[in-house]
Amino acid sequence: MHRQKGTPNIPQAIKEEIVCKHKQGATVRELANEYGKTYKTVKGLLYRENLKRKRVPRQRGRKSAVTLQEYKYECNRLRMENELLRDFLHLAGRK
């Protein structure tokens, strides 16, 4: 007979208790023994909860409008860069 994989879902209230006790200084092993879970389960739970708390939501929306002056500056910069590269290739005997 095979062993059942995974663990049943842990209620959110219990997860919050575990995280709170861990912040207060309880070790993962103590928490695992207290709640009847394995060390690995409690450690994974704490890891996932920490990731959730650290995650910063991405900001969506439009990018800031670029002015016509900025487009002209970029265009001139690219033209100069192209001219320099063309001159370099000509001097190097490539084209």
C-alpha cells in the first residue's frame, strides 16, 4: 500500500498563529511538534508566508509620455551613432 502524498490544507488561522509564534522566537521544530506537522511542512509554510508578505504588487498602467523633444534627441543620437559605425567599417575595409 502506498503512502498518501501531500498534507491536508492548513486553515489560515493556524498559519497565522505559526507565523506569529515564529516571529516571537519559537523554532520550526517546536512549532512542528506543537501542531503535529512535519518539520518540512512547517518550514515550507513559513517560507511561502514570508514570500507573500515580501511580494510587492506590480504597478500597471501607461508609461509616462515622452515629449517630442526627447524623441528628436534620441533620433539625433542614433544618427550620429550610425554615422560613426559606418565610418569605422569603411576604415576597417569592410564595406
